[in-house]
Amino acid sequence: GPGGHAANTPPTIFTQAFVLNDATVSREHLLLHAREDGGWAVEALTQGGPALLEGQRLAPGTVHSLESGMHLQLGDVQLTFHDADSFHERMGHTAALVLAQ
């Protein structure tokens, strides 16, 4: 087929590791999924430690949509999720503050 792939060959799945160097975070704690609509979702893994989304424990194997500004907690590590638009807006605001000094 096009690109040298046979029609019945499964698609290649690319994975990226996001490493948190903290003893309270499991080596494989959760998965982030890119959704077809351009958004993101999170899934807690069975072998990982507890994961909280907005203070609610995620049941392993269930996928939850992420919205900008949502808080994740893995062990003692707290993270805030930002989509691309929100991230660029925050960085633009931060850059303006730095340049104003």
C-alpha cells in the first residue's frame, strides 16, 4: 500500500515516556491518550500507584477526558494539565511579565 505498508498491517503506535523523578510515583503510573478530536485523556494503570484527577481517584483501566486546568496527583507530585492554547497563553503572559521588569 502507500508508504510501503500492507493494507492489513496494524498502525505503528508511538509512545513517549514522561519521567517524574520522585519515589512516590510508579515507573508506569498512567497513560496519556491523544483523542481523535485533538484533546487528551488519561488512564490510570493497574500496576501504578494511586492517581487522582481533580481529587477523585482514577479507577485503573478507565479513560477520563482531560480539560485545561485540571489537576492530576501521582503520589506526592501534583500536576496541572494545559492544552496547547492554554499553555501558549500562559507562556505569553509569563513572557510579558519578565519583559516588563
